Amino acid sequence: MSLHVIFVRHGETLWHAENRYAGSTDIALTEHGHAQSRALADWAEQADLTAIFASPLTRSQQTARDSAVSTGLPASVDERLRELDFGIAEGLTRAEMQQRFPEHLSAFKTDPVTNHFPKGENPLAAGDRYLEFLTDLQADHREGRVLVVGHSTAIRLALCRILGLPLREYRRIFPFLANCALNELVLSNGLPSLLTLNHPVTSGAIK
């Protein structure tokens, strides 16, 4: 028996164009983000999904809602899927970080796990909560296809933890997750395989 888990980063947000670190800050989708969400829902309608899960943050909830409507499945909220809290970097661009705390930014670039931003969540803890979610998911869903709508950093940390990759390298190994693209993991007899990464749901769904 195999369980397919499709991780999806939420649609584009109001801070996306400026590349501001949203983290735990609750930011809504843009009109383009809603369009991406609808494209994901069109895919979901034909995907034979068995369950949908989402982060509690608004951008994830808004993205998951369209797929829930199109499939008739409830979008279950799980607190463990929330994005990493970036502490003092919340709401800032890289340029603003460079002006305000260049030493912390430099250390973060070298090792974003050991040197995560002050007052933020330890990425090790974020990886642990995602792994706990997936362990519980496998216990409840031995097979099927599950859509998990989450966030860029949290998903990348989860993929590293699940695939046995060094957590400190998450930004290098997975430099970018496109909004509403498919990142599919299959768990067969407890062993993980990554099937797709940044796969667009349609040719026009991702900018």
C-alpha cells in the first residue's frame, strides 16, 4: 500500500512581489493568488484525492478552500502545518534585513538552522512537527492521495527531514517552491520517494 502526499505552497500573497518574509504573519492572497488557487482546484477535481489538510494561516486556508469545494472533501486544519516564525525578520525584505541586522543575515545565509533569526522558531522544531504530522497521517491514511497546503520553508524542511537530507541545506537543495505547484511524495511501506517537484498544475497556473 502506498500513500501519496502532495505538498503545495499556498497561492501568491500581498507580500510576494516584494519578497517579504511572511512566516507566522497572517497575509491574504492577491487576485493572482486566488487564480492560482482556482487552477489548483481544477487539478484537484480530477486527482482522486482522499483528504485535504491545510495550515491555519489565511493564505493556506484560502488556497485549500477552492480544492475542498471542487472535490467535496473537507479541508482539515492542522496547527503543525503552519509556517516557520522568522522572528526579527518577519515582514522584512532582504535589503531591510541587511540594513537593520547584517550580522544575523550573514549568519543565516551560512547556516539557516543553527543561525535562525532571533525570536524566531528553531527550524529543528518545525521539522519535528511536520514529521509528527506525517507519522499521524500515515497511521490514519494507509493509502490514497492527500493534498497538504502549507508554506515554502516548512515544506522544504519537511522534505529534508523525510528524505534524510541535512536540514541546514534546505535552502540550497530546495531553493524555491512555486506557488500552487505540486510536490509529490510517495510513502510505500514507510519508505519515502519524491516523485515531482515544482510541477505546475496547468501551463498557465504558475507565473
